[in-house]
Amino acid sequence: MLKPSDRIVILTGAGISKESGLDTFRCAGGVWERVRLEDVATPEGYARDPDMVHRFYNDRRRGLLQADVRPNAAHDALARLEREWPGEVLLVTQNIDDLHERAGSRNLIHMHGELLKARCGVCGAITEIRADLSVEDDCADCGAVAEMRPHVVWFGEMPLEMERIYQNLATSALFVSIGTSGNVYPAAGFVQEARINGAHTVELNLEPSEGATLFDEKIYGPATGAVPAFVERLLALR
Ligand code: APR
């Protein structure tokens, strides 16, 4: 039984931003049906054609910054949980949008990086960006030319802040996975980490994910309905 002092770890995927108008990757009409991930989400693809990669992320960045793309009730509910749950709530997102921040979440890890940041391939400096990025851009810190890339983790690269994520999974009493298909590791393996450490595990998704059988509890339906209701249930335990 969950105590108010207990730590909660939440993992989100593209499904939580779907009702804000952002595409998922593997659902019908998803991103990987329109462009090959090998071409735009691997270091090899970037080396082969950096212009194509910049165009891909520039299009997604422009889409994210459109006026009608806003956090939805699921993002808002997770920010409320962080504010009102007495114990620590760590939100780990696979998403590179900034909708969790805009909803007010603060204790947040972007394990796959962020669309609104660029990174210098030479000195590693990270800068906020809202405009298009191109191979002509140079690094404001070290001056390297044509080395600025999206601060996004590509397939074959190490996700960010993994040690902090595993430390939190090792001491969490509740692990909640929201809006992810469970196709991509290491995120898809977090539920096993949580189970090994005795956490109660819950999946909220539109349909069963690849790892559905690993969860103690499953709640299926659109995130904007399921997540606020789940957060209400948790806050009633205080
Ligand atoms: N509410 C809840 N869940 C939803 C909704 C919704 N409205 N719409 C879709 N979903 C679910 C789908 O059922 C699917 O299981 O969201 C999940 C999205 O799965 P993916 O498209 O595979 O996205 P994700 O799991 O975040 O992908 C993980 O793969 O391509 C890489 O780096 C990329 O971070 C991404 C990672």
C-alpha cells in the first residue's frame, strides 16, 4: 500500500502528447511511417546527410512551437501530482517536446534529449534554440563551424541521466508508464527494474504495450482521461 512519503517514478512516451497534436512514432500515421529512422535518428544518418536531419528536426520544432500545441490534461495532472504528492515524484520522459515543462513539471529528466536545444559536436556546449538549425551554424562557445546538432539522443547513443534514473527506480514504491509502446530500451526495461525493487507497477496507455504483461495494473484509454483520474486516486491516499 502506497504511503504519502513514498517515491513515485513516472515514464512518459509520445502517447501523452498525442492529444496535444504531436505525432507518435509507431501508431498508424506515425513519424516512422513517413521517414526512415535510420536516416534521421542515427549518427550514421546525420553523417550521411546532415541537411536532411536538420530539416526533419526543424519541421518538428516548428510544429511544437505552433500556437495551438499546448500541454493537455494529462501533462497538467502530472505537474499537479509533483506539487501535491508529499513524497518525491520523478518524471522521466522519452519525449523531446517541452509540454511537461510548460505544464509546470520541474523534477523532470529528458532521457532522449530536447527539441528546443542544440549541442556542439566539438565542445559539447548546449544552447536553447527556437529557430531552424543548419550546418552553417557555428558554436557560440567554441566557434566550431558546422558542428551544431540537435540535442537529441539518437539510436545507438547513450540516453541521458541513466544513473539518476536507476537510482530512483531502485527506491520507488510506484512506477507508472504512460503513453509508450515499450519498444525502445532502456526505457522499456524500467518496469523490470522497478519490479525487482518491489515497486507496484502501472501502465496507462491507449492499448497494451509490448511490456504489458510485466505491469501489476493496466489502465487503457486516452491519456487526457486516464491520467487525471489516476492522479486523483493517488492524491486521495494522502
Ligand atoms: N493516450 C494514451 N496513449 C496513447 C494515445 C493517447 N491519446 N495515443 C497513442 N498512445 C499510445 C500508443 O498506443 C503507443 O503505445 O502511445 C504509444 C506511443 O508509442 P510510440 O509511438 O512507439 O512512442 P514511444 O513509445 O514514445 O517511442 C519511444 O522511440 O522512436 C523512438 O526516440 C523515440 O522516444 C521515442 C521512443
